[in-house]
Amino acid sequence: MFPLINKRETGIRLRQIIDRLGFSARDVQEYLGLGCVQSVYRWLDGHSMPTVDNLYALSELFQMPMDEIVCGNRAPLGVSSAAASGMQDTPVHVYSGKKAA
């Protein structure tokens, strides 16, 4: 299955995060330097999505990874098909021949 972002569910999650942290749509608009608050409301209503740059900035504002903000149809990170099948993940340095610092 090709991973897709669910704009509606992402908007619901954004609204929950903003409410839980005590921010307003206007606070988010001002933090991101957006021209008007309507952009934020369009995200919250699921009509559009923040740009990757705005998601990155929101993750900093909310102190959480971008992946916790965005809702989609893929399995949660950390549950790889290898892990699901009982195989352990192999560190990248094993494949590259370099040791991690």
C-alpha cells in the first residue's frame, strides 16, 4: 500500500495538539509568520496541509516529531516489516562498513 497523508485526520490532530498546549490559531500564524490566520484554519479543517517547512517549524513549536503531527495510512515508525516478521533491524554502519561514531 502506498503511504498517503489524511488531511482531515491531520487537521483534527493539529487542533488537538494546539488546544492541549494552550495555543490559538493566531499564535500559530504569528509563529510561522503567515500573512493571515485563514491558512491555519484551512489546515485545522482538513482542506489543506502545512508545507514541509511549516510542519518542521510546528514540530519545533510543539516539541514533537513531524510524524506525530501528520496522520496517514502507514504503519507507525519503528514497526518495520522486518520487525513484524521477527527479523531484527541491522544498523546502517554494518552495511556501509563504517562504525557509528
